[in-house]
Amino acid sequence: MATFGDIENPDIEMIDTALDEKLMLYEEFLRKHAKDINFRKDGFLTLTPDKPNTARTTVTVNLKDPLTSKDNVSATMYAILFLPGDGTGDDKTYKPHDLEKPVYLQSAEPTRILPRKKQCAMEVFFPFFSIVNDTVYENLVYLEELTARDGHIVRACNLGTGVPKKEWTGKGYAADIIKRPDPYLQLTTGFTRYGKRFGDPHAIYHNKEVGAMQMVGFLSLDLDKKELCDVFEPIASVPEGLQSFS
């Protein structure tokens, strides 16, 4: 029987198939808000040993013109598989010696947790699923958004609502006590209604204590994609605490 593998040896082909299903789920969710939106996965999920995270593919997000049914505006989503210790940081904004790491991140690979400047107007986070003990938990993920403050790397917020606890805490919680939420979206960076920037700079990190494979998406939108911004901005929430780090 085929499985999804584990954090030591993930089955990328099986995880890619699961991603196809969840993309359809999120497309259906978004069509309740914009009936002319659609996703097109541009290729298979592929291992990325040259990146600070494990595997990725791209998804074209299209918004059709309701009058002509032709693509009106499109943007690229990066769908990324995170394993424990993966991150999205780089050393273009800060160097490892520029920022002090908190104690709990001392074992993290330095570059992966370095916050980086964001050029987009807003970035939308898609919490597709986590895999624990060969079970897919849709819309359940748990990643950290890190930022820089006063010469230190600090946690700005948590992304997602959590992953099943029994398998990674060892405290005996039943996996089913975490309700699998309906599809939802969050913003990792953007502007408040008062024009204040939040989530910039940042890096996303998969804490090694969370023993799950996690599949998520990031959609960066600039102001020239106003039609797409207008779709996502009203329905994507800002994670608790993130605005205080703006």
C-alpha cells in the first residue's frame, strides 16, 4: 500500500497528489467570493535541495474577466513542502551575525531563520494540510513567522491553527481533538486599514519540535494585481499578534 512516507523520507509523488485535491478544495472555497477565479498547477511537486525548504511547485492563480471569460489578471503561488527545520529566510537583508537568535532556535540553521524584506503589497498564506503518521489533516498546519526587533530574531506570530498533538508531543492527546477547520486564509504581510505595514521583514520557519510534514502556499500580490488583492484582502485574516510587530 502506498504511503506518504515520513519526515526522513517523504513520498513526493503521493504528497503531490494530495496537493492536487486540496487545490481543488481551495479553488471551490474562493469561488464563493470570486466565481471567475481558478488555479492551474504548473508542474509536479519537486525536491529543492538548493532551497531552504524541501520541495515546491508553482500554481498560477487566474481571475477571468466576467464579460469575455478570458484571463484578466494572474499571479504565481508557491506551494511548498516544509519538513522540521525548514524555513524561508535568506541572508540578503540580514547576515547571521547581525541578529541574536532566541534560545529555542539555537539549533536552527542560521540562514533559514533570517527575516527578509518583502517587496509585495501583501502575501496570502494557504494552510493546505499536514501529514502525521501517514494521515493527511487538511487545513491543519503550524508554522512560525519570525521577524527582527532590536537586533534579535523574534517570533511575530504562529501561522495555522495547529497540527495533531498526540504524535509530536507524546502527551497522549487524541489526534481527533483538533477539529479540522474549513478552508481559510491568512496574511503574512500587508497593510492595516490605517496604512501601517506589518509582517515586513519576515521568515517562515517549521519548528523542529513539530514532527509533521506540512504543505502550504504563499501568494505574493503587488498593487498592479489590484483585482486579486480585492478578492483576498477581505477574506484573509491577520494572525493574532502580527500587527504589533509592524
